[in-house]
Amino acid sequence: MGTSFVLFFGLLMVPLISGASTFNATLICELVVNGTKMNDPRACNAWVECVDGNPVSGTCGTGLFYDRESQKCLSSGSVKCVSSDPCAALPTGFAEDPYSCNGYYYCKDGKGQHGVCNTGMNFNPGTEDCIRDFPCSNKMDPDSYCNILPDGVFVKDTDNCNGYQMCWDGQVINGTCPGTFYFKASTGQCDYPQDVACDFKTVPNITEKGVCPDGGGFISDNRTCNGYYYCKELADGEFTLEHGECSDGRFFLATDGGACVPRSKVKCNYDRCVGLGNSTIQLANESNDGCRGFSICQDGVAIGQGTCPQEEYFDELTQRCTTQVISYTACQISDGTTGSQVEQLTVVDDDTIISVS
């Protein structure tokens, strides 16, 4: 490192050492929808577009900076740019350090020296001076998507299958998909778990005693009302899991070896809208409320709730509130005895499972 020296206005200068950037365009493109464009934080005039999951870089013309909100190249004077390498877009002069309130760069011919203000002082980019207690905000977090992505872009949460993040006004907003749905980065929407690749999916621990029945069989997937696993026993006594779903209008009942039965016959604490509302809005009985309320379903997901008028019950089969007492097992407050038409699950061969009513 070269010799440090102090300028007359209190700036401490040291040669710029280029370190490894935290910006990983390839990783970010795996977390956002195809076609997303973002700032390249290494230069104010550069941008990156995600094309089929891969980053494609581009640069603006002379005197232009990339504006992430309009997604256009605009006059450098009209774009507020916080770059991890401000000297890449500033040939000569002082520029603020995007990572430090008391840091700055002196740029010359596109290259820079890093400086630090004296203790208690922050860099003022307007006066290019170190000012005591100068207010500092909007510093770049090296790992923050909101410094490079436009508002409203959804980003997959890498530690949570059903989680996502969105930037609004430069701030991160955390969100979660409803029920047991997972966030799908390629579409920017919530989707069925089986249609989303996620390394953090919660599946039964098949090495845990009692998860799979002796000799194999069917168990709930513990994520959806209509999903199940077939425990396939291997030659060494271990098991492998094969996921499946009951046919439309049926939920999985884990008792007595597992079977798919009419949905009104199954108590389920997961989203009961699964399988409903794919073409038009439909309603579903809610669990354990005495058959008084209902969920409003769209594309298999609950988007709201409602309750029938006093002294009326909701009937999922007719999609209406009625004065007739409804006592489906699905919505009874306590379990009741009821007959059900069972759809038995049968293994034909190692790769095929069929339902026999």
C-alpha cells in the first residue's frame, strides 16, 4: 500500500485496491423472471439483462448512465448513480464511496484512489469535502438487490421455498406465498410445490422410524390436501419416495393405508382451495368452523374468506349458503362418523400408480 497523505480539506488518500466484487449476475438471474434488467453496480453506464437465466451485459453511450427505473440510458446529470466503481464513469474528480459514509474516491483517467475522512467526518459529494456529522443515507449494501433492480421486481428467497422479496422505494419487502405454495422465480409467481425446483423443500425423513410403513405404502406429503408420497421399499430395506396427487375433487386420507376420497370427507389444515378456481372463482368449505364459512379460491389458492349469514351453512358442493344443516367431515368442529366413497391407490408396477374407485 502506498503512502497516505492528508489534503488541506481533511481528506485521507490511499491507493485504490480493487477487491472482489460481491455482484454475481449469474446468481441473480436465477432468482428473477426472464427479461429482468438491472444496473451493473461496477459502473454507472452499464446494465445487465437476464435472458433465459443467463446474464447479458450492455453499456450506454458516452455521457449516458443507465437508469434502472425507466430501464433506459439517460443523461448522466439526470440519473442518481451509486456505483461500486464510481471512477469507471467519472474520468476526473471526487466521487463518494458507495459502501462508506466517510469514504470517497479521487478519480483520474477512469482510475481512482480511495480516501477516508478524518474521525467524525463524512464525505459531502456536493462540496467534495469532509464535513463533520454530515448526514449520510442511501449507502449501497453490497448484497442488496434494491440497489440494482427496479421497484416491483420479485426475487426468490434462496433460504425459503415459499418466500420472495420485492424492492419498493429502494427498500426490501419480504413476502410469502399463501398456504403451501412455493415461489417460482422463472414466472415470478406462486405455484404448486411439485412444479417448483427448490433445494429447501420439506419432505419426510424416510430414515426416521415410522415414517414409511413396513413393506411400503402411502403417506401424506404434509404440504397439500391432495398430495401423497408412495413409500417404495428398496432391496436393502431402505425406502424412496414418489410424489403423487389425488384426482380432481378428492383429497388424500392417510388412515387405513392411504386413499383418495371425496374432498368433503377429509379434514385438512392446508389450503383447501387446491384444485378449485382454475377457470372461474370458486368457494371451498373451511376446516373446523362448523361449515359456516368459506374460502374464495382462484387458481387453486385462497385469496379471501367469507361467512354465510346467521343461521345458514355453506355447502361446497352447491357453492351456496343454505339453511339446511351441512355436516361435512371437512368442516365439522369435531370429527363425525361418515361413510365415504374411497378411491384406492394401487401400484401397478414400479413406475405406475393408478386409482381404483
